Amino acid sequence: MLQSSKKTTHPVYLSRAGWNSLLPERTVSKHPLTARRVKSLVIGGGYTGLAAARRLAELEPDSEVVVLEASEIGEGAAGRNSGFLNRLPNRPIANEHGDVAETARRQMRLYSAGTAWLSELVQKHSISCDWDDVSPRISAAATDEGVTALQATAKRYLSWGLTCETLSQGDLQARLGTNYYKFGFSTPYNTFVQPAALIRGLADSLPANVHLIENLPALNIREGKTYKVNTSIGEFECDRLILANNSFAKRLGVLSSRLITIFTYAGLTEPLDDSEFSLLGNEPSWGVIPAHRLGSTLRKVRGGRFMVRSAYSYERELPAEHASSMLSELYKNRYAHLRSHKFETVWGGCTALTRNGAPFFGRVRPGLYASVGCNGSGVLRGSIQGRLLAEMACGQDSDLLSDQLKLAGPTWIPPEPIRKIGVLSVIAMEQRKAGLER
């Protein structure tokens, strides 16, 4: 048996997902199973897992696919992100297959394919998720160090042939309604969504031969000629097992030396009236990415709400009261002129980080595949990597799969307690460096 951690094998959140709380109550999926013995089983019902299951079902229409999701769809990590579908390169790493620029081009081809596929599914299945590929995504800096970093990033993007509009402090004040930021740039390689609505729509439009079972975490895995997955309602057996549960793969005894669990926090205001909403700049909606990775992400959301996302904690979620106070202060720092800085809903969400920012993708051993370690870019990465992982498992080949396999994988992380000491030290150091970017 693969050894699972003594800790829970799935995230248990303290608060309901904010985006999901805006939607009508959903009927939890209870697809009937004809057998507990299937060809393919997927652990994780987020973007990666649902993409893998969908593609497996398409490629093998006569075989049943089981997806085990530990929570209700929309309440998991897939419904707790900021709703950015960013096609820009994500920390590209040079390796034996190419330099940083070639890695960046591979990433953009993959992310563009993921966007196109999601857009096709949204249209085909009439998924109402506020799909918005018009509103600007802005990278903004509040410190001199941040300005230097963003100027270097903008220069690099331009050298790769990407469109990048630089923005002065005055430009940013007009667009965002605050003089907090000194410099920024806007790029067109992004789509905004309501993430809980998107993942719910993807789940509700799965092929008929996919059996999604919610609120049923995998407890452990036994490995032999087949894989046996233990749950609270008994055991499932499969020939092919796909792990799409991000950092919680390590709790099932897989890739434990590669993955770190981090919680981040977000708050959504109640709908602002027109006068207050207009104080958030002259754009009807926008999103801001900070110059430092521990800075604050912001969204002016169509429909009148405002979102702030910030902070990291290691392995454990902070109480909602602590997160709410912290986020309100960050909101007030940028928009002191608004009447209120309270949030209607505040929540935490976990993500999987790796030491070098590279995800794990591929075969772990015969019959066992994984796509984990999204590093905070799970919507597009997860969608395209889940699809490609299914194709790889079925013996398919493509230029996109070749691109994916040529990307670097995650590097080794020392075990506990050295890991915790190292992560907490890095978080503390990076928070100090982030300064006003927080």
C-alpha cells in the first residue's frame, strides 16, 4: 500500500468558497455506478481532474471513468481562485530542451490551447461563468523595487514579441482609481471568469460515461496488478489511476518530496453602489497582479463587487477573522476614499507550490499518472495538462504533448521539519521584501 500521511488526504476549509456562495444551491452529483471495477479512476474533481476524465471518456467511450472529489464541486480549490486565466509565461526555466525564451513559447502554446478548449466547452454547453476576454489584466508596482522588476519583465515580454502597454502612475490612477501604484503594464493575454461557476459547469457537462462522486475523499491507495482506492464507502479498483489532487497527492504517498501546501486568502465585497464602484477607476472591470508574488491581487468584478487576495500560510488555514482584518487593511491602503472596506465573504484556498515553480506531469510508474503542483496557475495549466495526461495515458501523441514533456519538472524539497522551517523563513523574508506590494 502507498503510505498516506496521518493528516487528512484532502483540504478541509474553515469557510465556504466566496464565489460559490454567490451561486444557487447545486444538486450534488450522484451518478450511479454499475461496478466498482473500472478501467480509469481520477482522484480530484478540479480543472485537472475533470479535464483528464473528459478526455479519457472521449478517447475510450466504451469504458467507464470514475472521478472522486473530496468536496462539493465549487467548494474545492478550483472554485476558490481569483478567476484569472492567464496565458503569459509562468516562471519559465531553461533546460536541455531550450532556453528561457523557448520555454516561454512552449508555455504560451499550452496555455493558449487550454483557453481555446475551455472557451469551446463554455460555448458548447452554455456555461454561464462571466467569461470575459476584454477587460484588462494589469501588472502594477507600488515600490521602487517593484518598478524595476516590472520594467525588466515588460522588456522581456517585448523581446519575445508580446504586446505590452506600459502605464504611468497617472494612467494607473485613471484606470484603477488609486494613486497607490507607481508603474505598470497591461497585456491582452488573459480571460476573467467566475471560477466556481466555471468548474460547476464543467462538472455538469461531463460525458455520460464519467461517474463523478462528490464528497468522497480517497483515503489510501493499494498498488498491485491493479490500483485499489479506499474510501469511506468501500474500495474502487482500476487499471489506470490519475492523481489530480495537487499537493494532496503527497498525503497519498506520491511525490511527497516535491510538493508544498500553501493557503492564500481572498475577500469579496457586497455589490457596491454606482458612486462607490465608479471610484475604482474608469474601466468597467479589471484585474491587478502585484509586482511581487506575495503582493495583493485585485479584481474589479462586473456586477459591482471588488475582490482582494493576499497572504500565504503553510499547511494550515488562518481563521476567517484574521484573514478578514488583514484583507480589509490592504483594501483601505489602496482605496482610503471608499466608505467601507468590509467584505461580504472571506475565504481561504490551498494551492500546491514546488521549489522551482515547475509542476509535475507524467507517468509516476506503470498505470499511475499525475499532474500536480500548479503553483497558483491551476485553471489553464490544469485544464490543458489534464487533457494531455489523458492522451498520454491512452498512448496518444501530439505537438502539444511534446511541448509539455519538454518543460522542467519540480526539484527536490527536504523533509520535515527542515521543510517547514525553510518555507516559513522564505515566507517571512518575501513578506518583508514585498513591502507595500502587499
